[in-house]
Amino acid sequence: MAAAIRQPGWYRGAIGLVLGAAFGFCLVVGLRLLSGLDAFQTEQTGYPQVIVPLITAPFGFLFGFGAFDYWFRWAAGKPTIPEDHSGHGATKWQDYFKFNTDHKVIGTQYVVTTLFFFLIGGLLALLMRAELAQPGTQIVAANTFNGLFSTHAVVMIFLFIIPVFAGLANYVLPLMIGAPDMAFPRLNALSFWLLPIAGIIFLGSFLAPGGSFDAGWTGYAPLSTGAPLGQTFFNIGVQFAGASSIATALNFLVTIITMRAPGMNLWRMPLLVWANLSTSLLVVGATPFVAGAQFMVFFDRILGMNFFNFLEGGDVISYQHIFWFYSHPAVYIMMLPGFGIISEIISTHARKPVFGYRLMALALIGIVVLSYSVWAHHMFVAGMFSWLRVPIMITTMLIAVPTGIKVFSWLGTLFYGKIHTYSTAMLFALAFIITFTVGGISGVMLGMIPIDIHVSDTYFVVAHIHFVLFGGSVFTIFAGIYHWFPKMTGRMYDERLGRIHFWGTLVGTWMTFIPMHWIGMDGMPRRVADYASQYGDWNLLISVSAFVLGAVQLVFLYNMIVSWRFGPKAGPNPWRANSIEWQVSSPPPVFNFDEIPRVVGGPYEYGTPGARHAIMGGEGEGAEVPETKPSTVTVPS
Amino acid sequence: MTRLPILKMVLAVIVFGTVQSVILLQFNWFGDEASTAAKPIDTLLDVTIIISSFIFAIVCVALGYALIKWRAKPGDESDGLPIHGNTRLEIIWTIIPVIIVLGLAGYSWAVLDDIEKTDSNALHINAYAQQFAWTFGYPEDGNKWSEGELHVPVDRQVIFDLQAQDVIHSFWVPEWRIKKDAVPGLETEVIVTPDKEGTYSLICAELCGLGHTTMRATVVVESEAKYKAWLNKQTTQVPEDILKTTNQYEADQLKKEEQSGGIEGSGVIEQ
């Protein structure tokens, strides 16, 4: 037992958690008593005895869990534990609950964790739809309702869409570029473990006096600066999720820039790699702004600073500028990795090179550049300086162009191909093109100021965001999970269940979100717990469809869980794809490659006889790709 | 690609796009029109719907055509043609969208300028927003005040000076098509010329807390004579303590300081 406590792991993590919380608590209470104050402070924007432990406890847990062991030993000049590939690879399910430094294990951890939060976020949405099925108040009161849509958005954005892409890329990207792992495996593991912490803090806000944060995921000041304690949970949770996101992005950048296999120049990188390069550039540039915005709100609340207190010279609008300077690029953070996934899948299943590969890559970079210049289109009616509106409208409209290039290029990829639609991944990819186009069109409409003036803050915006985030991002996530499921688990999922999931999701998405456009244009504001009775019928339809959409996700979960355990063996390359991750076994060996592959051509050389993307290690010229042994590598610890 | 399939696809796009536009234009999406801004905005929407219908048609037809024409037979393990791109096509589908979006942006700009033109004889009304109610002051008529009910004359431009007392609210009358946030510490205004008599709802469109859902007011648009009559019946005045915008607040502070012995009394310059 004593040994177990000294080892990094859950026991030590639990002790660290308690000690961390106790330290924070005693610090606050001690200092307050020393200053002659009451031990506890219970103003709703205060509660230092809760907030400080909320910050210290996660660090205590991370210390105990072993996140910093190696770095501390190294910094202290102590012998580090012999470079622990002990923390590499997974041979049993318990290994997924450790501080594991293997990018493949971390990728799986990410995907499973974020799908869990997807379920939570979905349940929150269904609670909302249950309330909105009829006019009037039936199930939840107004304050609970405000908390529901706020946490729904935060969980979906910060704990599902952004990190699930990081998870998929974590698994696939090092394999794709022929690297043995990510550049910073320990940082990678730390990035992952920050996520569940953020999730627990967000959801823990439901237990706070006054309920969960309820100022929307946007948390506009001064509503947020005066809100009950739950808002502080949001401020802090965003720091953990944001730090995770930034660290992962740095990791991707360094990995992509420095660890590509010999021969893989920029124009031989698969578009998924390009997409994650672009996304990471956005994350490192923009995410600090949301962290900053939430810190400012936090300081306003706790320390009585007056960033957004207009009575003391604060500027209310500046919150929105800082917030959207992150949160608009964030929608591309949530979309660009999906673009990469779709390019891989369409090219593979249409058996054709991606049409206009270079323009596709440049379009990604174009989106990165432009997306820093469009944030204020969220503020056309916010009362900001009116001269800024037209320039922002123009950049906003222009960003539709690179996005359009991508859509047309995917269509071009299909032409003269051999389109296989047996795979659920491909079905989602094809449906994505249509659904995302609808979201793109409503996006252009929202960019046009006179139209935006009428429909901003209505259900039209809700419809738009769900068409691009659900019909867009989530479709690409499903496509990606189905596509790489055989690689990650070594087993095949059930295509029949996949098809049920696909059609249910497609119909559910359209039935749920299309009518939202209509009621929004007709005058139903968003973020309301009740509405005029004239919208009753449409809302009932939306709610019923939302429940169908929710139910059909259970088919997906069942398919994934059962296939992971019992599915037929998939073999290394079930889709006959060219990129490097398919040339190793499924699942890949612990260190990915016995010998680093040599890249000799573009990633999508379908249809050119004899063309190769990469030559795997130990492979003679023109020989068959040898089977790589499954993960049985053991490393002395 | 030979001529014929292209022709077929173009035809399909025209039919699909036209049918979709015609269907979509049958609906009055934004609801009743009751201000001079509504017409140009709704026309802009119609134009956008037509352009969008054709773009959507292009994507659907291209996808559908590809799926019908190039779907692999089961068991077919061959690859498609190794086409890597077509520079001319790529330039076309970059340039044409640029022209379309810039055109729409220019059109939007023109509409925006049009609906925000101010009249010299516009009527100024103050709209005060606080959790969770709207109140109105009529500075041109003895600073009269009404709670939860706004009256305006028809066919005369009204400029609402919005003042938020606590958090951000948003002033929205859907039939007028205009919306603007009321921001604490900031002066914002809404310019609108109601052109249809009737009773409408003023909706708070920006999440402002627990009562956000119910933060509404009645808007009555009536003839100038009726408006005057209604105003004459109002007896209360805008209360003194209603919070002002930052500028006025600071001006007040300054005045107070002056009255209480000037800035010297503040202790900053005194030493």
C-alpha cells in the first residue's frame, strides 16, 4: 500500500487532490482570519474559500497523478526514472486510465472522453428541448434553463468538438507523417488530463449556490461579472480547457514542422496534416484571448477590478471584442480539422486524388489569415463603432470564398472517380458537403449587416450554428471516427448499424435545425425559456426531431462499444488507402514504425499505376507491404 | 467532359434553382413589414435567397450527378482517373464567388446607408432598459415617461436613444427589422421610421438574466394626433435617479465636485 501511495497514479492523485484542496482552503481562511475578517465570504461574486481550492485541487491531483514527476526530477537534478516508455502503449484497459505518453493511447483517451461529454451535452440539449416543446413553463424554471443552454454550449465546444479533433489527430497525425510519436509526449499527456478537469469544473458548477453559470457560453459582461458563483467555475474551467488546447496545438506545430518522415515536403503532406497545421496556428494565436477575457471577468468578480464596470471607467464592449477575437477563429478551430478529415475520406473512397490539392492547402491558410479579421461580425448590433461594420462585413463575406473552394474541390474529387458508398464514413462525408453548404449560405446571410440586424440573437443564429457545428463539425467527427475506427481498434464496425446511425442523424439534423431558421426569421429570439404560442407547432416538431436525433446516437455508441470488443478483425488497410497510417498494422505497433518510412510521392496517388506515397522500412523496391507485428514491444523500465 | 453532360447539369441547376427560388419566395420570412427599413431589407433577403438557391442547386446537382455517374460497382477495385486538378476551373471557382460576395456586400452596404439615414426633424425618444423592463422617456414633450408601453407617431422618423441601467439588453421590434443593443455606459441609438399603424412587441434580444424571456413591451404606432393626445394624458416624468450614460454620469460627478468645492477639494491637486 505504501508503495502504491508513493507511485504516481490514482492513489497518489487522490491524496494530491485532497491536499491541494486543503491547501487552498486553509490559505484563504488563514489569511482572512489573520486580517481580522470572517473566515468565510459568501457574496455571490466572492466565495474565495471555494474558488481558491477549485484552482489548487486540480494541480494537487496532477502532481499526485504523476503529470510533473519527470520534469521535477529533471529540474531538481535528480536521476529521472529511466526514460519511461513504461508509460507507453496499452496492453490492458487499465492502461487507458494512466498518465500515458503514447500518442495512440492519448488519442483514444481523448476520443472516448469527449464522446462522454458529447452525451452529457446532448442530454442537456434534450432537457432544453423538452422544456421548449410547448409554450409556457413545464419542466425547468427560467434560471435552470439559462444554465442548461450555457453549459450545453460550453460542454459541446470546449469538451467535445475542439478536443475530439485533437484526439483524432493525436492518433492519426504522427502515423500519417511517419513520426514515432508527438514531439512532446509528456506535454501531450498533460494536455489530455487537463480536459476531464475542465469538464468536472464546468459540470460541478451545477452544485454551486445559485446554480450553474447562466450568462450563455459567451458570458457577456456585465451580466457575467455580477452573476452567481457558477460563473467563476466557468472562468476557471476555460483556463484548463484553453491550456490543454494551446499545449496540444504547440505540440502539433512542432511535430508537423520537425518530425515529418524524410521526403515528406510540404506539398506531400496529407490535407489532414495541413488542416491541423492551420488549426494549431489559430489555437496558439487566438485561444489566449478567451483565457484573457475570462481572467478579466474573474478579476472583476473576485478582486473588484473594473475592466468591465462602466461606473468606474470600465468598457463593456471591450469584453465582446476580446471574447470574439478568440471565439470567431474558434469556429474555424472547430471546422478546419473536419475539412482535413473529409479530404482524406473522399479521396480514399472515390479512389481519386484530391482535386486541386495545392489550392485546398492554400485555402486553409487563407481561412486562417482571414479568420483573424472577422470577429466583429458578431457585434453588428452591439453598439460598437459603426465604421467597423462594413470592413468586417467584407472580410466576413470573403471568407466564404476559400470555404467555397473546398466544397467545389471535394465535388471535383468525386468526378471521374470510383465512388464507394459502402462505408458509413463516406456517407457522412458526402452528407457533410450538402449540410455544410446550407450552414455556409446562412453564414453569408448573417454576414450581410441589414439581414443580420434583424436575425441576430434569434433562432436563425441557433439554426446556423447548429448547421455548421452539427451538420458540419459533428458529421466530420462521425466520418473520422468511422474511418479510423479499424485503425484504432483493429476491428471493423457494423456498417448496417452505421447506416442506421447515418440516416437517423441526417434526417434528425435537418428536421431539428431547418425549422429553427424559419421561426428565427419570423421573430423568435434565442435563449428564451418560453415563447409566443404562434411558434408552438414548430417547436414541438423541433423537440420531437431532437429526441430522434438523440436516440439514434445510442445506435452509434452500441456499434462502437460492441464492435471494439467483438467486431471482425479489420486488417491493416481495409479502405485500400495510400497514406502512411494504413501501411502499418491495426492497431499500430507501440512505436509506430520499426524503421521510419521514406516518402516518395504525394498522398493521393490513386489511379496512377505503381505510384507510391511512402516506402515502408525494410521494404525492398516494388515488394509487397509486409505485415507489421501488432503491439507487443516491451521496453525495460 | 463532353458537352452533353455539362449541358445536362446546367439544365438541372437552372430547373432546381428556379423551382427552389420560386418556392422560397412564396413565404414572407421576416413577417409583417411596419417600417421604411423593412422593404429594402426584405428585398435584399429575396435577392440573397435566389442567389443561394442556385449555389445550393449547383452543389446538389454536382454531387447527385457524380453519385449517379461514377458510383463504383460492388467489387470494383479499380481506381478513378488520376486527375489532380484544373487550373482554369480552380480560378473560375475562386473568382466568381469573390464577385458574388463582393456584390452582395456592396448591395448590403447600400441598404445599410439607406436605412440609417437620419432626418433633421426626427423625433427623439429615450428607451431605458433594465432587468427586466422597458421604460420610455419623451424628452421633446416635457420629459414624460411611460412604463412598458411605447407610443410613436406613424410616418415620422424616430431616433431611440438607448440607455441600459444594469446589463446589456437589446431593442428589437421584428416588424421594424431593426435591433440594437442597449449597453451600460455607452450611447447607442436606433433609427426607424414606422410606416404602419398597429400594436407590436418590443422584445429584448440580448440575454439579460432570469427574466430575459419576459422582458417585453408594447409598441403602439398611431397617428400624430392620437400620439399627442396619449402623451397629454401621461402625467409622470422620467425619474431623476434613472441612471444616465457614462458621459452624463461623469458630467454630473464633475458638477457635484464643483459644487462641493471644486477639484481642489479632491486632494489630488491640493498638496
